[in-house]
Amino acid sequence: MLSPKIHLIEEVIKVTQGQLSSIKDIDSLLDRVLFETRKFTCADAGSIFLVEGKDLNFSYVQNDSLFKKQEDNKHLYSNSTVSIDEKSIAGYVALTGQTIILEDVYDLPPNVPYSFKNTFDQSSFYRTKSVLTVPLKIGGATLVGVMQLLNTKDSKGKVTSFTQEHKLMAELFANEAAISIERAKMTRAIILRMIKMAELRDPRETGAHVNRVGAYSIEIYHRWALQKGIPYEEIKPYKDNLRIAAMLHDVGKVAISDSILKKPGKLTDHEFNIMKFHTVAGARLFQGSNSELEHLSFEIALTHHEKWDGSGYPGCYTATDSQQSNVGAVEWDDTQMKPGIKGESIPISGRIVALADVYDALMSKRCYKDAWNEQDVLKHIREQSGKHFDPSVVDAFFDIYDVIQAIRTKYSDAS
């Protein structure tokens, strides 16, 4: 019979080699890594910091006592960094590569170089006590980040101290997860390079813009899905792909002529009809695949300019239509444009990205326009509920507007 420790080790390997390897989005991966490690160690809360240059960037947080994991995601978009030095617990672990177990961070052992910053505890009225901090390293050498687990609990829910077994499980999981994290970071980097390629053609397509649209989209979907009674177990895998697919919503603009894409003045009707085909061009990049990510990318690229009342574009195009369209040229016939689809005929992904994209465009300053006043943007969205936008998506957007604001701050154009 296997010992409990061997059984846990096998469970860690099963999770890391199975579930984690299939997740492509870095934020979804961090969510799963932190959730699974907390489950193994019975931790009430935790956070992950990833290495960026000479610092640790606060990248993910979970807290069962403070945040309802299915509803409150505002804290995921906090902006903070920690220096890799001896002054903080996370910085010290990153610097030395050593795991640290602390029984009570308000009563640290004498002569340790680091201190505990209680800013979060003071602002949230949380009481951090026991802490387990683990380096995230590939092959025991390359530092990817640091994972910090807080307040392990016993079977009665009482906060107690992390054990050596907790340390073993956390280190094993961290070493296995670091490889998946690095892979997901590379995927995000490749996507942002694709966006950079589009940005060279169209200055409106910035990295900050697509990061915001991706984050807005998954948070709006999260609330919309909860309101529709969709089980949380179904929400998570959809979000894993939605962020990346939403970030790629306008990649089809690379097929549009510079004479149209970079025209400083207003487009003629004929030019605008050609511009509309960026939706079809983008969809063509992702057609013919059985991948859930590519299917969702096809769906969003094609439908994010459709409108709830049917006045959007490009209309009832299919994979076959888009394949037959001459999307590499600019001599499209205006009559190719079909009547827009409407209502729930538009996939929910397209309905959500439509709102996320319009909101961000109106809120952003560009070389050809000033940003709108925030209250005017919100008024416009309310007025367009039932016209441009799905009313249920608008409701979800306003229900989480504090999260939307946090995202806009985290991924600002100046950052």
C-alpha cells in the first residue's frame, strides 16, 4: 500500500503533467498552479510573483477568506513589484533560492535580514500568520518567480503552521509548474509579437490595448456566465482560451492596404467596406483547426463587429466563405458584404469582445482622436444596450466595473 506521501507525490505529477501542460494562457496557468498548490498545502491564500528584469512582478493572488473566487477578481490586477534582495521575504527567497517556512510573520526569528510588510493586512483587515515561500525554478537553476502560501489550516479550520511535508509538496509542484509557466510566458510573448506586427500596420493595435481587451473579455464573461448559471467548472476552461483569442481580435488588419489602414482622414464608403473585411481575413488565419483556442479565435475575429440589432458586419460568413474570399487583395467587391447577424445568433465571445473593444477604443487617446470622458463612454454603452450590445453583456460589464477600472490601470498605455 502506498504511503500518504508517495500518493501525494503521484498526485502532484499527475496534475502537472496533465492539467497544467494543456493551459496556454499565462494568467489561467497561474490561477491553476496557485489553486492546486494551496489544495495540497491547505493554504487559505497565496500569491505568485514572476521575474521581470531585476524585480519580482506581482502576478496572481487568491484568498478564500477575502475574495469569493467566483465573483471578485479586482485584486488580480494590482500593480506592484518587489526587489530581488534581502529586504522582503519573497525577494530573499528569489535571491537565495531557498524555501522559507515562517510560523508567524509578526514574530520573525531574530537576525533575519528580511521583514514582513503588513500593508495588505492593514488595508484588507486580513491577518497573515503562517507563510511558506517557495522559489519557482527550472531545473533547479533558472528562476522563474516565487510562490507564497499563507495561513495553512487544520481540519477544523484553525490557522496552523506549515509542515515539512507541505514544503516537500510545494517544492515539487513549484519545480514541475515552473516549466509550464515559462512555456505559457513564451506563448504570451509570441502573441504580443503578432500584435506588434499588426501595430506596425495599424498604430491603434497596441500591446496595452490588446491586453486590456483580453482581460476585460474574460472578466465580463466570468460575470455573465455566473449570471446565466453556468457551472464554475465550465467557466474556467473557456476563460483559458478566451483571453488569448480576444487579444487576437483585429489581427486580420494585416491584410488591409496601408492606403486605407493608415489614411488620416475619414474613409469613403468603399474604403470602409474594404476595411470591414479585416474580420474575414482574421478568421481565415484560424480556420480548419480542431483546437478550441483557434476555433474561438476564428469566432471572435469574424464576429466582434456584429451588433445585437443586426446592423453590424460582416454578416453570415462561414469558414468556406472566408476561404473563397480574396482577402489578400484590396479589390473586394462591395456587394460581397452580407447583412449582419443579430441577437444570440452572434456567439457570446463576439458579443463580449464587441463591448470590450468599443469601451477601450473610446477610453483611449490615439493620434487621430482624444479619449472620451469616462462618463460619456458609460452613457454611450448604456444607450447602445439592445442596439450595438447584448443587454446581458452590458449588465455584466457594469456589475464588475471596479474590475474593469483595475484592468485599465494595470495595462495603461504608459506602462
